[in-house]
Amino acid sequence: MLRKLLLTACLTLGLSAFASTSWAQDDDDEFVSAPAASADDDDDGFVSASTAKRSRASVDEDDEEEADGGNMDISASQRKELAARKKFEEEQRQDEYANSLRRRDWLRNRLIFQIGMGSRYAFMGETGMGMSFGIGAEYILPFHLALYGSFGLLPKGTDSEFDDWKLEGGTGWKAGINYYLFPKNPLHLGLSVSYGTVYFDHDIIPVDGVRPIISVEGVQGDILITYLTNEWYYLQFSIGMYYAPELTKDRKENVSFRMESNSEYKNENEIEYISRVVNKKGMNKQGIVFGIAIGYAFPEFFPDDTEKRRRQREKERARGR
């Protein structure tokens, strides 16, 4: 019995030792294999990232090599054209930036041909109701100071009071200086001073059925409202006042008065002068006048580099349409 117990104990101890040994071996295998597996996983992840980086780098290098090879294939004319295009685009950007900082000055070196009516082309009269039709030319200097001249024609007409009488026509002229404000705005306010034919009227006594015209010269000041951009069209309205020194003289030298018909029978001190016009006080030495004109404005003479490039771009756009 004792032997059986000892044998059973020995077998039990042996099986226990064998089991613990096999369990320890399994644990060692798992402990060793687990890091290996994790190492493999980490290596796989690390290798894939590095591989991707290396592949992208190789692609970039290939692209650079292809680009270098492509540049070698570009001819000299193509390189020149590419450089010219880049320069043109850069200048265009600079011009657009410059124009965004300051709008173009439209009142520099502009020649304008005009047609109009009223006081500036060239004279008015009869309390402002009659006006001449004329042509004019104006050149605007760089400092917004303009020189202008005009020539006007007053056509022959019919007397509104007597149909059998005619009103004599005439011509007039005017020359002056304008100064414009707001050069970077399409609407320009201006001031004008001129000299020339400023006023006319008609004699109340007809000669062969025609009432002769009486015109005088003087100075005139105007306020101008002008529309002008870099385009060709031009529009101007003016209102001002004239002053005729001839009409300030005494009646003996005043062109709007004549000696009374029977004055030859009187003493020199008793000579009387009467008005030649409807107004018994003679022609007005000053008065309000106005005028209107349209015209064609040439592009700016002597343009700067920015304006030259802008015109070049417009031509290229027009050819591309």
C-alpha cells in the first residue's frame, strides 16, 4: 500500500514537472514569437512608409530629369517667346497695379476738334437768344492748361417782327485759354478766359430791306463742364459772362448809337445820339452767355510707357477677336 502511494506521488510529481516544463516552453515560445511578430508588423509599416517616400522621391527625380530633358528640347525661339510672354505678363501686372493706384490722367497732350453753337463758337447776342454756329480746336497741355480758338458763322435770317426785312448774317472769332480740374474724373470742371467777338445785335433801320449786323469784341469768362475720357468723344457745356469795352464809351464813339437825323441844324453842344438797336440804352456792355459743343478727341500725344503698353494690349486683344 505504501509502495502504491509512493509510486502515485512520484508519477504525480513527474507529470507536474513535465507539465510545468512544457508550459514554460510554450510561454517562452510565445514571448519570443510575439516580439518577432510585432517587429514584423512594425517593420512592415516602417518599410512601407520609407518605400513610399523613396518612390515619391524617385518620381520627382524622374520628373526633374524629364523637365530638364524637355527644356533641352525647347528651341531658342521658343525660349525667347516664353521669356517675352513672362515679361509682358509682369508688365501687365505692374500696369494694372499702377492704374489701380491712380486713374489715368485724361487731360494731357490731347488735341480736340469741336463743333458747337453759342458763345464759344463764336458769339451770341440779342439778349442771348441769337447764337452762332462754329468750329474750334483745342490742345490740352500736360499741366491741364489748354489753348483753343474758334470761328463762328451767324446765318442770315428773317426778322421776327417784319417778314419783309432780313437780318444780316456775320462771322466771329474767339481765342482763349482753358484750365481744367479733376483730370482723373470723366467730368472735368474748368475755367476759361477768352478774347474775340462776344456780342452782336441788328440795326433797327434796314438798308435795302436788310437790317445790318452790329458786332463788338471783348473779353469773356466761362465755367466749363466737360466730359472727356481716354475715348474719342467729347462734350462740353459752358456758361459765362462777356464784357465789351467798346460799349462803355460815350455815345459819340459807341457803335450802338448814331447821331440824330436833324442834328446838323444844332450846335455841337446840342447834338443828340439815339440808339441804333431796339434797346433805347444801346447794346449791353455785359451779359450772360452760354454754349454747347461736341467733338473728337485724339489719343494722348507723347504717352508714357504705361499708356503705350495699354494700347499694345488693346491691339493684341483686337487681333485676337
